[in-house]
Amino acid sequence: KTRLINAYNETLAAIERYEVNLPTNEVAFFSAVERELARNGVQVNSIQPAKAGKGYRGVQVDFVGPYYSVLNVMADWRSMGVAVRMASLSLAKDSQSGMVKGTVVLETVLAGEGA
């Protein structure tokens, strides 16, 4: 029982040390999102502001690319260094290219604004 309590306390301490970075403005957020797509060879068809909940900022991205590259982008968004959540995602096979086309809405909180 003592080992479980110690493990819990160690985990809680690690969580308390975790720092969440917030983008400073919408341009920085849009740029970070688009950079991960480009880095993985996924073509951006459009990127624009999206509706988001109170206190949040959103971006909607329409894209097309190879399936595994799209999966890598999603993983990279999770680790891009700023707080981000995926509000929605739709994927489909692009009948013309055989690649995956998709639309994603990502949300964040900007530094100094709070949710």
C-alpha cells in the first residue's frame, strides 16, 4: 500500500512540474499548425480561422496527403510545444489522387487570454 501511495505522489509531483506553453497570437498558432503539415509533405488547400468555444481560438485546415503522413501530422500536432486540442476531424479518400483529404479544426488558448 505504501508503494502505491509513493507512486501516486511521484506521479502527482511530475504533473505539477509540467508546463503548458501557449501561443502568443493567432499567427504563431496558424504558423505552427501549417509548419507540421509542410514538414510531413501534406498539402494545405486552405487554412482559416474557425469558430471556437469561449476563450479559445480555432483554425480550420483543409489538406490532402499520403495516409501515413497525415497520421504523422496528427502526432506532431500533439507534440508541437503549445497547447492544442483537436475539436473535429474528417478524412476521406481523394478519388482523383488516391491520397487522403481531410478537414481539421484545432483549438488553443492564447497566452494572456485564458479559457
